[in-house]
Amino acid sequence: GPVLHRALDGALPFGLVMALLYPVIDLLLATVLIAVVMALGVRSVAGWGWLVAGMLVLVTTDVAFALGHMDLDSLAGTILQVGWLVGLALVTMWVVRLPAVPDGAHPAPALRERPEYSETVASSTAASATVAGLAVLVAGTRVHLSTATLVLAGLTIVAFGVRAQLAFRHLRRSAVLLRLVHTDDLTDLPNRRALHAHAQRRLGRDVAGCALLLMDLDRFKEVNDSLGHHMGDRLLIEVGARLSAALPGGAMLARLGGDEFAILMSADGARPAVDLAYRVRGVLAEPFDLDGMAVEVTMSIGISLFPEHGDDLSSLLRRADIAMYKAKGSSALVHVYTPEIDAAGSERLGRVQEVRVALTRGEFVLHYQPKLDLHTGRVDGVEALVRWQHPVAGLQPPAAFLELIEDAGLMSQLTETVLAQALDQVVSWHLDGVDLTVAVNLSASSLIDVQMPQRVRSMLAARGLRPDRLLLEITEDLLMADRTQACGILAELQDGGVRIAVDDFGTGYSSLAYLRDLPIDELKIDRSFVMPMTADERAVALVSAAVALAHGLGLVVVAEGVEDEATLSLLAELGCDLAQGYHIARPMPGDQLPGWLRAHDFTPGARVRAAARGHIDPLSRFHRPAG
């Protein structure tokens, strides 16, 4: 333009310098700005739109001035003057709108610990040398300079270009590393480090308060162990995507590790956090499709509030963790922390850790309850019942630890342990001259574990046992999640010779159609129907109907909870096949069972049938030898 043309003619040397320096300085500033954005990430500079807009306006105006058709004396009142004013106003707006840093706050650790001083000095030196080289080239248009001087000045500018390229490459690598440090590599969500950095900046800024939601997928470990880690990873990715979709504006979602997620949000009290918790549970209600398999998940959510429950993220996480374990024991699966649950929550966390250790130490043992054949008067088999041999509290029943096992995600591991112990015991009994069938209860995770049949076959083969020595028991409620998947696994087990039983029949909520569809061999009538038989005719009618239904389908019928002679007699009259309960025998350690069997002489089946016809006392078939 005329400015450059007249400057080169010698009329305006100072104007030439200014015309060139403005765009060059703008370029340097733009370079620094881009570098900062690359280093911090787009999320961290989301509020810098005013600065970016201002820089664009200033660069455009300066370039227009350098290439324009006016001189310095004719600038007043032109569009260029408006451009400079608008650009400076936008930069000023950015400064005004910058959030204040709360007292005591610090930059994110990943940024604060980076050694930037040497890099800054190197960049500043390169920029200064470039400006000097440019000045030499400009001066060369006015005075005579040696060729070597001009070449060196040109090489300086070229060197700056190379240095800038290397710096950008380094910044790109730094940006990638910084993103990796603050991002979960599986779900692409912010990680624990990012949450801590975000909380440091935010907790002191939200005057209305904040809420932390700590979320844990229930029984995820069972799904992970049953379907494989690749399926578990896919489930976590899809869960993260659904949680992100439910996130309100201004809230941050992070994956803390494993199956734990957290949301930090602005909240004036607990109500907004509780509403979000139920919204989260709602978006997870629809089953996840993993290669055609419908997997249902639920999430336990604990909530803590800032500043009521803590003034830093660590305190909020600890209290939300206590609330989350409280939520696992409630039907709502959502709980807000209160000081009253602190002691109980801490105790529960300790108990969960106890069962983890107990499983590794082999503190879970089996007791066996005999099942009596009402047609032959012989013990047909036993049911394996797990107990916790606590080193201090002594022998603990399942009610004392099964919920803790589920909370810890160890149910699959416990099932494997019980199976191994039970089959080992069958081998031991065989060596002692006692051949019995052992029944083991399956967990929910077993019915979605496609590897379960193969593992059972391997365990039986390793011990040289016939498959029909094992009876696997399931409950009705376990069939509700994915009946198709469960049916396939049970069919594979049954095809391999393992027998299948439905436990606690009559207490679930599924229809009777599963009796037709599922591959089962045995039906166990729940004790809630058996125990009142001697005093309630309706209970007798229900048991009679269940026996007739099972026999019509070709199933063996077992009655649980036999507590007295009269009940045993009634069951024999109704044609029930097997019975178990305290009246026959209490659960006992495996090494005591052979002695118990030898101490009891059961009568032949003919006497049992005679008892059913009312000719003799049904319990007279028990005879304990004198002495």
C-alpha cells in the first residue's frame, strides 16, 4: 500500500518500522495465546472468548493499516481507529470478567509443578532476536550494511521460525500429556486429579454452596468377572456416556477409578443434588445392550454438601462415601450424609474390608444340612451352607456377611470358593465310604457368566466326580434380569449332567412360565409355606398344589423348614419327595456328617410309606441304637 511504498522511497522510515512492527507483535501475541490454549486445554480457557475476539480485531486492524491506502495523518475518525478501540474494549472486557481466585487457592498441581522458567527465557530470547533481525533488515533499506550482516539477520528470522515450530511441537506434546494426566483413558471423562483441581478452584467461589455425588455401580465386579473385563470396560464407557447426558449445566462429572464416578455441582442445599441423583438412576434404568446381552445395572449414590460437610474435596469424598454405603442398604439407593451415620458408616466400611481379608484367608467355611428321602428313609444328599468363622466373633450366619460380600463385589469369588470346598468335601466323603449329592446356591452373577458351565465341568473333572453329584440351586428372583441368558447357561450345565433346582419356590415375583421354559430338575418349597402346615389348612393346600404341579412337570419336590414330627408326616402324606430342616438335622461341619449318618439307622422306604398311610408314627423310623 502507499504507506509501505512511501516508506521504501525514504519518505517515512519511522512509519515503515511501525507498519511492520504492529503485525509482527500481533503475530507474537497470537503465538503465545495459541500456545497457552494448547497447554491448558479448551476447557480451562473457556472464558477467554473476549480475549480471542479482541486479538482478532486488533490483528485485522493492524494488517489493514500496514497494507492500507492512508497515512498516519489521516487516521482520525476512520474505521481503523474504530477497530483499535473495539479490539482494546474486548480485551478489557476479558480482564474484567476474569474470575477472582479465592484466598488460599492454588493452580492445578499439574500446572504448578511444571518447570516453565527456562522455556520462558528461551522463547523471550528468540522473540527479541527476531525483532532485532527485523530491525536490521529495515535499517538495511536506509543505510549501507554488509552482506554478512543482512544474511545473519535473515538467518535469525529463519531460526526463529524453526524455533517456533519446535516450540509448537513441544507444546502439542505437553498439551497431550496434560490431557492424559487429567483424563480417564477409558471413558474420556475427567479423572480424580482433574476433579481435585476443579474443586480447588470452585469450592470457594460458589457462594450458594456445592454438592458432591459419589456413585458406585452395584455388583459391577460380578458383571466384570462373569462377562470378562472387555465387557466391563464397555459397560463403564456406556454408563459414562449416559451420566454425561444427564449432567446439568456447570456440573463436572469424573470417573474416580473402577466403577466409581463423582459429580461436583452447584447446589443450595441437598434438594438439587437428590433430584439429580434420581435423574441419574433414571437414565441407567434401561438395560445396556452388550453384544445382544441385556445387562441391568443400578447405582448407589451418596451425597455430601459444601460447606456443611467439609471445606475441601477430601472431606466431601469421605463423607459421601459413608453416605453411599448407607444408600446400599436402603431401598432408595440414594442417601445424604448426616453426622449420625458417620460412626455406623465407618464401621460398615471396616466390615467390608474385613470380609475381603476373610476371603483371602479362607475364613469362610461350609456346614452341610442333610436332605431326607421320604420314600426310602435314606439321606439323599446335603445342602452346603456358608458360614464365616470370624477369628473374634466366632461362627457367623450368612445374614451377617452376605450383604457385605455384595457391597464389596465379591459374590462371584465367594461362589467359586464355596463350589471348590463343597466338591472337595464330596471327594473326602467318598473316601470315607459315603456317597452323597451336594447342593450349592448360585449367585445372580453366575446366571450371566458364560464361562460358568466350563469352569464347573473343569472343577468336577479335576476331582474325578460324576456331574450328577452336584446340584446347583437358584432363586426365582435371579431369573428376572435376563431369563434368556440364564436359560442358556442352565441348559448347558444340565446337558453336562449337573442337576438344577429352584430354591425358595413361591416367594419370587415371576410367573409360573419359567417352570415350563427353564431346564430344572428339582423344586424346593419355601419354609414360609411348610412351617405353618400343622396349624393352617391353606398352607397345606398350597404345599399340596405345589407338589402336584412339580410332579406333573416331572420335577422332584423338596420341603424346607421341617421343624416337627407332624409336619414331616403331612409331607409324606402329600407325596413330597425330600425334606430338610432342624427336625431332621441341623447344619454341621463336613467331617461330622459320616459319624452322624452312622449313628442314625433309617428304616426302609416301606415303613415310610406305611407311616404316610397312618399305620405308624412317621418319626418311628428314626432309631438311635442304644449306647
